[in-house]
Amino acid sequence: MGLKEEIEQLSSRIEEKVDKVKTEEATKTAFILPFIRLVLGYDHTDPEEVVPEFIADVGEKKGEKVDYAIIIDDKPTILMECKPVYTNLDKEHASQLRRYFTYTEAKFGILTNGIIYHFFTDIEEPNIMDKKPFFEIDLRAVKDSDIKELKQFTKSSFDMENILESASELKYKGEMKKIMAEQLKSPSEEFVRFFAKKVYSGRLTKNAELQFTEITKSALKQFINEQVEERLKTALKPPEGNGEDTSEINESKPIKRKDKIITTEEEWEGYYIVKAILSEMVDPKRVTIRDRVSYCGVLLDDNQYKVICRMHFNSKQKHLSLFDKQEKHKSGAKKAEKIPIDNISDIYKHTERIRATAKIYLDK
């Protein structure tokens, strides 16, 4: 199971159990330990990987304990301080975690209530944990960008240098995005005046300022909506031609036939979904479709050696073939994993694997 699927599973568990979790210990058992084990990939039962109640002597105070320490290369690298599930982390100053951070070899601190995770490091001053996190993730509303950043902390992908290099940029981008969200919801006087002075030559009275506050808010929302619509139009625009290419997707020979292939609406819809999934990492024009008698394929650069996926929609049980593992049959053709799907929209559930396949071709 991939990282995205593990997070989705834990998110569902949170939705089901959150009302029954009342204490810090219950939060640890129900949500935090599964996060450590299933999402980050560390074995919480192995004291060489995860140490509960890790002792961190803080100055003259001896025997101070942090909830968990994740051990990497025999060093306590990630410290975790846990709070009950109902705790508002924005009001929690993480002062206790800062003390532990300073007096240990840790490079990262995590403050969590089992649902929201705040990641800290020492960007501003060496060995002193920053007051603000450089990365935040809410398991109830995870974005693809969150998964990308979180993956760096997993056991299989952990690279301290890469994380530290990107932490500063990530922190400031996160702060800027918060400011943008606040301005979109309730534009500040300074923000409104900036735009008003660009378009209005009159005196900015109190009434004019109130009017421009609503105009600014409306203009921002409309601009964002138009950008989204334009991007979707580009991503979902059908390629030139009717999709009735007679060449084969993989290394096998073309099928000779007299009948014409008809690309169904479901196949077009599936193609548009794959195109939209890849729109953030590749020009949508490079994603093409080729239909066959038994399946409909989606390719990168219309190249028979760059198969993204295949759609088998001609029978009652629909299937999607994925190629992210890039294994090969003895014949030389790429082996696919054929996965049953119930609805065309189920293709979105395999976003990570579809993008992984495209990345293989792009990296080459």
C-alpha cells in the first residue's frame, strides 16, 4: 500500500473513532502509533527505532521525558510531543518540546494531537527550535503537496540534508499561503489600498474603502476561479484527431482488423481524468490516447514505449492496468498490474501510481 493510501486509511479511522478518543493515551494508541508505524514506516515495538518516554535531561532537570523519539543512525533524530486529540495546536506553544530539542541531538520536533502534525527544526538559530513550524499537515484534509513533503520523513526515504535544505523555503511558503488565505477571506486595509490605488484615481474615503474591500474580495475569488477553469479546460481538451490510431501501445505488432474502433464516452472520460492527474507535472498536450479492440491506452508523447495506463472498459467489470513497477515479461513487453474499478472516477484513487509511471519516463 502506498503512502497516500495509508494516509487515507488513517484519515478514515480518525473520522470513525475521534468522538471516542478522550485522553492523551487514547490519542497515542488510536492515532499516533498508527501514524508512526503505517505512515512513517518506523516499528514502534523496536526500541532501536522508536523509544517511548525518551529521557531528555534538560539543564538541571534530570529525567525529563518526551513522548517518543525516532532513532535514526543510532541517534534520537525526531522528537514527538503528543497532546490529546481535542488540543488546539495553534495555541500550544510547544515550549516543552523546545527544551527537549535544545538538550538532545534531535534535528526535528513534531507536536501533534493525532490529527494535526506540526514539524519544527532550527532554521532561525542553530540548536534552538523555531517557534513556528516549517511544515503542517492535517490528516483530515491532505493535499498532494503534503504527501510529497511528508514522504521525506518516512523510513524508506529519509534524507536529513534534503529536508533541511527545503525546510526554510517550505516554512516561508506556508506562512505566505496562510496570509493569502486570510486576505482572501478578509482583506486588510493595507491590502485593499494597494489595489485601490492602482485602479482608482479619486480620494479613498472611508465609504470608498469599504466599497473597494468588497470589490477586492470578489475580484480575488473570481480570478482564482477563472484560473482553475482555464487549467481544467487545457487539461481536458481532447487531442487532435479521433483517437483511431492503428499503431500498438507496447512492443507487440498491430492487430489487423476490418472493423473500426469506437472510443466510448467512458474511455474519453478516463483519458481526461488521467490527463488532469498529470497536468501538474507535464504539459497536457503530451498525454495522448490510443484505442484498441480489448483496451484503450494512455501514453506520454504518443510513444509506444511510454505507456501510462490502460483502460479495460468493454466488459461489465472495468479494469485499469498500471505500469509504475516497470517489470517486464519474458517477451520484452512491460508487465501491468490489472486492477478492478467500479467507477471511472476510481482512477483518481491511483493518482500516485499514475504520476509515478510518468515520472519514470520523464526522468529518463
